[in-house]
Amino acid sequence: MEKQYDILVAGEINPDLVLSSPDLEPRFDQHETLVDSADLTIGSSCAIFACGVARLGLRVAIIGIVGKDLFGDFMLAEMQQRGVDISHVIVDPGCETGLSVILSRGHDRAILTHTGSIDALHAWQVTDDLLIKSRHLHVASYFLQTALQPGLPELFLRAHSFGLTTSLDTNWDPAEQWTGVQSLLGLTDIFLPNAAEAQAITELPDTDAAALSLAQHAVIVAVKQGAQGALAAKDKQLIHSSSIPAKVVDTVGAGDSFDAGFLYAYLNHWSMGNALKLATACGAISTQSAGGTTGQATLEEALHYVN
């Protein structure tokens, strides 16, 4: 049966307010700090990822919760404009849409987040009918989605029972406890941490060793390493990919664009090496514009870097 969606994304939906300056260093005690630019953009790992895979040409739907407010309306309109199916998003008048304020210095950033509806989605709200229509299920921001966490193992099992593959990008744990992920890895086909996250979860200081350790649980592990590129592990096989030249404006959403590239390749049955090259290109290209979605690569743009 032909599936309606290549990828179903389940997770948080909120905008980012990105304040950028190369030497940004905010000060308290009522000091006013001037910035070079301020942009209200699509935020949240799940939404940025969804826009990235739509940009590459996949059919993508997202389910999450927003409030009936200005930020929720903004996110729905912006995602729809970028080709993401928003018909399954739940608009709850009793919630406030979350917001992240990102203080960006280009090469680095700090993030202040108002949770709002970010942690409101439950696994049971991702229905069997929606899963049946999809080829793949992607979840991100694991540690922020406290209502979704307890039901994720059962959700991934349901997804597998309907023939979907699954992927997970935990993003950073604000509490730095890193608990709960280990029980989900065995149900995850593609795990997509960055180097710091992989090391924290495994308690291993070496990224290669951390990736190989994680690959004993998840089927494929693809680890983002920023300017150093990326690596992928499957069983005991390890592949590295260098980064591409990029004039970095900011790194917001680069990891989500990396995920989009990797999953595009995976769902089109590319080799792991070429999947890593496409992912690395997508991540690097996205850093050349402010915000998580403005500079996301088309497939043609990213293919230029895949031999």
C-alpha cells in the first residue's frame, strides 16, 4: 500500500527568537546589550527537521501541540509554507506555545526556553491511523518532552508493528542526567546524537568509542561533530566524513538539517557513507544563514558535495 507520508515527526513545535552578534555577551544589573540582528524564525528541533526533509523533497507530516496564540499561528503558517503537512497538529486554547530565545555568536550559542506546550504531547495522541500512513517515525528533543517520554517505547513498538522505521535525536539534557534513553535505543533504527551527547550518554570521553557502544543497541548511529564533520557506526563498522567549507552565520538547527539529510538518504537506500556525506553537507549549508530553516539545502545543493 502506498504511504501518504515518508516521515511522520512527533514532537515539539515552537518558534525561535534569534539575537545575533559575533561578540555577544549579555550582562545583568540592567545593562543594555546591543545586537546586530533579531529574527523570529521556525524553532524546535522537530519543526526544523520537518522543514528540512520537506526541502529535500520528502513527504512529511508533523504532530505536536501549540496554543491558540501568536506564536502557534506563526509556526503553523511557516511550516505549511515550507511543505509540511500540519493537519495533525493539535491547537489547544488552554496551552501557551513555547518559545526559545537564542543568543548567537555564530560559532556558539546560548538558549533560553519557555517550555509552554513543548512538553504537552503524549504518545497515545500519535494514533495507529497516522502511523499506518507513514514510512518512518522521527522524534527529537527527548529530554524536553516529558509527557511523551514514558510512552515512547510503546510508540516505537507500535510503529515497528506497522512497518515503520524509527529515529531519535535526544538533543541536550538540561538536567544533564541522561536517563531513560538507554531503554529506547534498542527500539531505535537510527540514533542521531552530537558528539557531546553521545559521550554523555555512554560516559565515554572518546567519540568513536561512544558511537560504537551506542551501535550495540541502535541499528545505526550517526554522530554530528560540527566543524570536524561526522561519523556513523553500524555493528563494529565506523565511517567518518569531513565537513564542507562554510562561512558560519549561526549554527541554530544545523543538527536537525543533518538529521534530515541522513534520513533522506536512508529512506532512499543509500550507502551509509553517502548518507553521512549528504547529512554533513545539509548541516553545514544550513549554518550559512540565520535561523534554523532559512538556509536549508535543496537536494541539488547538497548533492554537490556527495561523490
